[in-house]
Amino acid sequence: MLNIHNYYLSENLYQGTRTLVYRGQRICDKKQVIIKVLRNPHPSFNELVQFRNQYIITRHLEHPAIIQPLALERYGNSYALVMPDSGAIALFEYWQNLEQSLSNFLKIAMQLAEALHYLGIQRIIHKDIKPANILIHPESKQIQLIDFSISTLLPKEQQQLISPNVLEGSLGYISPEQTGRMNRGIDYRTDFYSLGVTFFELLTGQLPFKSSDPMELVHCHIAKTPPNPPNSQVPTPLVDIVRKLMAKNVEDRYQNALGLKHDLEQCLQQLKATGKIRQFELGSRDLCDRFLIPEKLYGRETEVQKLLDAFERVSNPPETSLGSNPPLTPLGSNPPLTPLGSNPPLTPLGKGGDGCSEMMLVAGFSGIGKTAVINEVHKPIVRQRGYFIKGKY
């Protein structure tokens, strides 16, 4: 058990790959606390920044759905995050032992929508919404969001194109724009997508996309439509709400968490009144509360299509190009010589075989949008397991 000054630790609650969580007591005032520490005794600078970020972002937040930390203590080469122990447990654990009724789901879902509305007001993007980061009190049924380690206070940010193995967030719940392969920025609506995945999992007991291959999961999030819930008991309006939350383009998702909450309230009212949830118009009160310019690329359809067509030709060359073999020569003879100074023809296995490689140049003035056009090829590259390499000089 850890030895942290002024704290007595009584129980290990969680052992993750990155963090350890303990239940204990603050000795000076006998207050029950939860203490979270990094598992690595010698964390990197980025790990320390992320861990401290949880405290910096949440210490001034005052909302029932947000756990306000008590202190950030020094511990060895790292920190110990001290939080009040309210008796809440992980949502997924609670849900597994509860009657999984639509009424219980809707009550939890409305609280989550209210929590995201509060974060939106504070201009905070959580970026890691999932059942493991949601607590619920077994008696009061109050939900609380935790783990703000990768959250941001910026109203918007850009995700760099990096390997899916080191992306921020959880791959099973990550939004398309968080992958860095959508040519779109990250704003508060990225949490709506992750919330949609969470709803899907609570309603069906499984994730919408499952794969052991990180790149395959990335491709699913940016290109594949969520499957129909295997459980036929999920009403169509709830399926439509989840699909709207999980729309690939942020403009097609809910624009306001209160608009989502209103639709969930409609479902609950119908369920209480008639025992069923009938179809109704979604988003009737979904009004955006801020000025946002869509990031859709306008007027470059022709240029983008040329790039996509070129990539398609390279990634799926004609069978005659990939399937052909160089002509065989009689046993013991030498292949025909080429004229002095010339290069022998490349076979389809070499670089530059017919139909295997192309070069395209995109020209234009600085700031005209060349990068935005080129970034539109991310989707097909992910689908074909290709590589995207870029640089500036």
C-alpha cells in the first residue's frame, strides 16, 4: 500500500495500465477520500502535465455531475490527486447489476446531457466520455464525470495526424475528428459522439464497432455507419437519437446538449404515459448557442475527386499490372541485355511499375487551401491501410 503523508489508505479500488486508485482517509479531519496516482514511478513530462490537468480543470467547477478535487499532493516523482469519497461506483458496474429498463436508461442519459451542457458553458471539451469515466451513486442516482486528464479549455483544437496506437482518448469511443483523419477540428460536439457510443453500449451491452486492429477501429469511426442494435426492444426514436449523436460530421449531430435532453425527456414522458416511445421529430429545440462556421470544403469537389481517383488507381491497379510476371527465359540462358546507359524496365514488384505509382502537384498561392484539399484523402488511405506522410519547408 502507498505511503502518502497525512493520508491513510485502506483499499485498492482500481489498477489500470496508467493509474492506481485507492480509498482512504485524510488523517487531519477524518474525511473519507479517493486518491488517484500514476502507476509509473518515473512518469514523463507529458504524463505529469496530463495528470495535473485533471486538477487544474475541475478545481473551480461547481456542478453535481463534476467531482471537485480536494487537493493535488506531491508524491515521489509524481502527484496524488485527492477527491472526496461520496460512495459512487462505476456506471458500467452499476448498470450490470440494475434492471436495464428504458426508464432507468433515460434518467441516466438526461443527467449526462445536462453534464455536457455545463461543460459546454464552461468551454471545456472532455474528449474521453465512456462508461468507465462515469460514476453513479447507488442511492441518490446522481451521476458524476471523472478523468479530465486529456480535456481542454480551448473552444476548439486541431488533432495532429499520429498513429492510432498513441491517440488521445479511448479508441472504442473516439470521435471521427479525434482520429486526426477527418480534416476537421475538435470542439464540444466531439463529446456528443462519444456519448452516442456510450448510449449504444448501455442499450445493447456491446460497442458499435469492435476490432483488435487499431486502424480498423479508426476506419469504422470515420467511415462506417453504426449497426442496428441487436436488441429489438430498443425503440426506433432512441436508435435515431444514438445515430444522430454518432453522425460522422459534427454539423449533423446535436448542436446543443439541451436539445438532446429535450428529446430524451420526450421519450421518458411518452414511456410513462403510454408504455411506448413513438416516432417524433428529433432536434425540435436543438438550437446552437454559439457562432460556428462549418468546416466543409466548398468549391473544390473537382480537385478533391482527382486526388481520390488517383489514389484509387494506385491502391487498386489493374490485375494485369499486379498479376503479370516478367517473361521467362530458357534455362541456362541470360536475360536480354539493355542498351548501354539505359535502365532496365521495372517489374510490377518494383517502384514505379505501370499503374503502381503516380505523382500529382497541387499549386496555388499561400493560404488558398492546398492543405485542406490534400487532407481530404485521409479516409481512403485509412481504408487501404496506407501511409500519409507530410512535411513543410
